[in-house]
Amino acid sequence: MNTMTLLGKRFFLLLVALGGATVLAACGQPSATDTTGESGEEIVETTESVTAEPVADETMAPVETETADAEADATGEEVATTMESDAADNIVAIASSQDQFSTLVAALDAAELAEVLSGEGPYTVFAPTDEAFAALPEGTVEELLKPENKDQLIQLLTYHVVPAKVTAAEITDGSVETVAGEPVTLSVADGMVMVNEATVVEADIMGSNGVIHVIDKVIMPSQM
């Protein structure tokens, strides 16, 4: 009787234990496996959010490159502008820009000396005005500008050019060799500079490759 009672109690306790486990499962209590799965999903989500951050750095690079290119272009434009200004400042360009030298410029073109006097130099040009050329005997300029008289025109024009830069303050009494191979006589009196019989009426027009002194007469070499 006692043995049967003990077995009955044990069977009853077993039934109670099995029933409790069933009740817990029915209530949806999370198991160890379920909890591990949820943690895994959180880790994946965290990893994805971290790897998306470097995108902001990539968008800044093109802005810096464009700024550098713009600065380089601006510098290139400044260099180009300075070079053009220097090139336009030579003796021939200056003479071409002044109406009083229209006959002189035409003569330089006819003698093919414009390119030479636009070169490095330095040169000193005693430049006759249009009025000075007009004072020559009638028809002289027209004859000199003819192609068959080119050699005489070159001789005349180069007689007005000294192959060095000589400012008015540096001129003293004496003679100086010209590009024509024949010297001109310089003299200074009462602050006035004379070149043979011509008077310098405007001195020291500075160019990038020399200086221009304006004279009131065309000076003639001895061979003309």
C-alpha cells in the first residue's frame, strides 16, 4: 500500500512538470535560440549603418579640383595679358599708334624694316614727323616708296636709327654711328638736342626695345 502510494505521487509530479512546460511554450516565452537570432539582426543593422558614412568625403574632391583649375586659368590669363602688353610696346607699335608718324610707318613697311625694328633691339630712332617728310622736295616721298627705290629708302631710314638705346640725358656733343653705317652729328645747346640740322622736338618716348626722339626734319645721308 505504501509502495503504490509513492509511485502515484511520483507519477503525479511528472504530469505536473510536463504540463508546466507545455504552458510556457504556449505563452511564447523566448528560447535561447530566439534571443541569439534577434541579437544577430541588430549586429547586421549596425554594420550596414557604419559602412555608409565615407560617401560625404567623395563629394568634396571635385570641388577642390575645379577651384584649382579656375586659379590656374586665371593665372594663365594674367600671364597671357602681360605678354601681349609687352609685345605691343615696341618702337614700331608706338609709331603706328601716333598720327604724326603715318608717313614714317608707311616708309618702314615699304622698306620691310618694320619687323626689324620690332625686334629685341635696343634702338634709338630719330623719327621725322609727317610735316618733316612733307617739307622734302615735291615728289620725293612718292619716289622713295616705289619698289625700285627700296635700297635708297632703306639707306635713308636706317640713317635715322642708332643701334643702342640713347636717352636725351645721355646725348653729348659728338658723332654716333647709325645702322646705315654713316654717323650723325649730335649737339646740345640751351637744353635743345640737334641731330645734324634737325631739332629734337619731343624726347624719350620709351618703348620695350628702345627709345624714340621726334625730330622736325628728315636728315639725309651723304650718299643721297
